[in-house]
Amino acid sequence: MRRRERPQRRSHGGFMLLEVLIAILILALGVLSVIGLQAAAIRNTTAAKYRADASFIASQRVGSMWANPEALGGFVENDTELGTALPDGKRSTAVNGTQVTVTVTWRAPGATERSNVVVVAYVSV
């Protein structure tokens, strides 16, 4: 009888470990990407809230002027502090005849530049 020779086994030691390490690396990159997206979403949501609040403040001011058009001159102001409504928030109101311009500015925490919302309206006297 002839004896069967066994095929030589090649050493694949460590190949499985390498696959697992690559899978963990890909998973870690995915998790870091999701964390980055979450941070960007929070930053954009905060900026949108500040813009909405500033627009609301300016619209309130214009609404007050529409309610009392005889006293338009009394609404003129320059860099009036807004308290806690917006971070470092200020409101300016200019009246030119029947044209009213309300500017609300603020500086978001960590931002280097001020942001602003400008509302222009016409108030009939």
C-alpha cells in the first residue's frame, strides 16, 4: 500500500488577528465620523436658534412700531443691550421717514465675528 502524503500546511498564523485589527480600525473611523457629524449638527442647530431669536426680537420691535406709528422717533436706538436673549446681543433701530431698519447683532460663544439680522419695514403714519 502506498502511503498518502499529507499536504504541507502553510503557516497562516496572525492572519485572523490582522483581519480583526482592520475591522476594529474601520469601526473606530466610523464612530469618529458619527461624533464629528453630531458636533457639526449641534453647532448648526445653535446658530439657527440664534438667528431665529434675533429675527423674533427684530419683528417684535417692528410690531411695536406698527402699533404706535405716531411715535416713530421714540423708537430710535443704537446698540441697546438685549440682556440674556442673545449672547452679547445688541439692537439698533433707525427711522428714515416711513422706512424703519432694525438690526440685531450677537456674538455666539467661541465665535470671532458678530452675526446680525436686519429687518427693514415701512410704517405708514
